[in-house]
Amino acid sequence: MKDVAAHVGTSIKSVSRVLNGEEGVSEATKERILKAMAELGFRRNDLARGLRQSDRTRTIGLAIPQADTRFHDSLVHGIDEIARQQGSLVLTASSGTAARERETLMALCSRRVDGLIVVPAGEEHAFLRPEQQAGVPIVFVDRPPHGIAADAVLTDHAGGARDATAHLLRQGHRRIGVIGADARIFSVGERISGHREALRAEKVPYQRELTRLGAEPSREAMAACLELMRLERPPTALFTLNNQCTIGAARALRSLGKSREIALVGFDDFETADLIDPPVTVISHDIEEIGRTAARLMFERMAGHSPAPGRTVLPTRLVVRGSGEIPVPEQ
């Protein structure tokens, strides 16, 4: 801690407060301390006493931005299935912001987890290099890392979006509205790319005025859908880029009495998709298998398999239920 304090130009007490998650340190100072810790390769080892350096703790660290979603539950189930086969436990922590992600990952490392599985919240992960060099295998899920070479297990976001858009095009739709979250999110960017590729394949021009991004909660997606429906030439079909956007769009269409007039295909399945009228056609991906694949990669690294880090991309599938098969309304 003394070296970190000297590097930042602050007190040892401030470094201690950051390590222990205590109040009393400004966000700017906290960020400088965390950055210095990463640069210096510092990590606190809460379990070092009584343990030989070669001992394993039989624990896997999982950091995920939100810990109360269907994605989280399914991912943990898949990871835990493989971890139990290996006699290990999964320690799960919610990260949220980029700064919190760094704190969370360093806290997991300080507890000597045997490996890390990360669903990224931040855009920079070079601070994990010292952990990686110390022999901690790291696998990223859903989004690739930045600033570090590590394994990543991803969904075929672009391929799924191509399938969704092609399905709507086959029903005769040419004005397809798109509602999604922030375009800077890796999965959102990939899904937009896949959507545009499918349009190009059928020589249908991409119409930017039909795209609404930045609609993360379902209420914002609902507002975005209502806005699209108010256009002079509204879309005849919708492609929603996650399940919250799908729910928001479905509510908007129901409020307008257009649930059986506007086709809808959503990316990500959800529990009540088959209960909505009409049941929602979706692009589904096996989140549990993503978790199992990430855990297998981690344990293979622990066992000494050391090929160059790479990306594993898992396929999606189109689940036809009714909403995506609504034809273009007669003029």
C-alpha cells in the first residue's frame, strides 16, 4: 500500500479505504488509486495466511453488471454446473459501472479465486494483466475485452439479427423499425450490423429514420415505438434488440390496438413471450450453454492448456410464435 500511496501522492489511509470499500475518498482519487494498483500489479491477499502459494481455493469469480436478470440467472446456472463437476464454487459479484467493475474484480482476485469470468461493464481491462500474468485465467462473456488478450464467449449477435430481419423481409415487409439500447454496447452494434446486412442482401435500403436507439428500460422502448408509429409513413414491422425493448414495443402496439397489424420479432427470449397476444417470435440464444462454455474454457486453462486466446461464438435460433408472421397490411 505504501508504494501505491507514493505513486498516487496520497495517504496510505486513503489507499486502505479504497481497498476496504470505505467512504471518505473522492471519486477522482479513488480512480487514480485503482489505476496505480493495476499499473503496479498490486493486489491484497485476504487469504494468504496459512495457505501455500501453490494451493487452489476451489473458487471461481464471476463479475456481472446486473445480478437480477434472466441472463444472469441462466449464466450462473451454466457456470455452476461445470464448476460443481470440478469441485469448485462460484463467487458472484455485481459490477455495474466501469469503476465499480475494477473494484469488484480486484476484490475477487484478492480472495485468490482460481479464475475469473467477466461480463464487461467497462471499456478497458488492461488493469487485469498483472492477474493474468500471475496465472489467473480470465474468460469474458457476451462482450470482448479491451486492452487485454483473453478468451471470450459470445453470441452470434449479427447472425441472429440477419435471421430476424430476413424473416420479416420474407413476409413482405420493407419498412422495418428497429428499437434498441445504446449503440456503443457491443451486442447492439453487432445486431444493427446484422440487420443492415440482411437489408443489403435483398437490396432494401436502410432507413435511418426507422431506428431508435438508447431505449434501455421497457418504458423508453414503449415511447420509442409510439414515436415510430406517429411517423407519416410508420414501419409495418419491428425488430427489437433485447427483451426489454420487445416488452415495451408490445405494450405500445397493444395501446394503439395494432398488436395484430404490426409484425414484431425480438432478440432474446423471455418467460412470458408465449403468453402475449399474439405470442412473440424471437431470436433465442442458449445462455446456460454460454456459461458452460466459459467455465470449460477456464478449467482447461487451469489444467495447462494454453492455446492463444480466442473468441468462441455460439449460434442463435429463430423461434416462430406468431407476431413475426403478420403480413404487410393491405393498402
